[in-house]
Amino acid sequence: MLDVIIDNLCLAPEPAIYFDSASSTLMLTQFGRELLANKRDWIESFPLDRWLGGVLIMGGQACWRWHQQRRNLIFSD
């Protein structure tokens, strides 16, 4: 499962991480840093339909998201 997540992050049209083969290290890209800072959004950047943890996420539609401050799920549009 982790390998699929890493592949998705590395092989996306705008990768969030890359593999530095010289040091065998995964590194954040600028896009990855922007994701972590909540300046960019993965689902908005790549609106693809996909299953995630038993939930179908429909690209371009409202979906459930984790609200960090409230520490619960919210339905965002």
C-alpha cells in the first residue's frame, strides 16, 4: 500500500516528491512543500475519480476532508 502512495506522489503530473537515487532518499518538491503548508490541494490539482480507504472520491466534486483544527471530518465543496 505504501508503495502505491509513494508512486502516486512521485509519478503525478506535478510530483510532490522525487527519489534522489544518489542518496537513496525521497525528497519533497516545491509542490510537496506547498501541499504540506496547505497552499495547494492534491484533489483540486488532480481531479481524478479514485477509491481511497473504501470511499469513492469523485474528481471535481465536493468530498469529505479532515479538518485539522476541529479534528473531525467535514464535507467540503
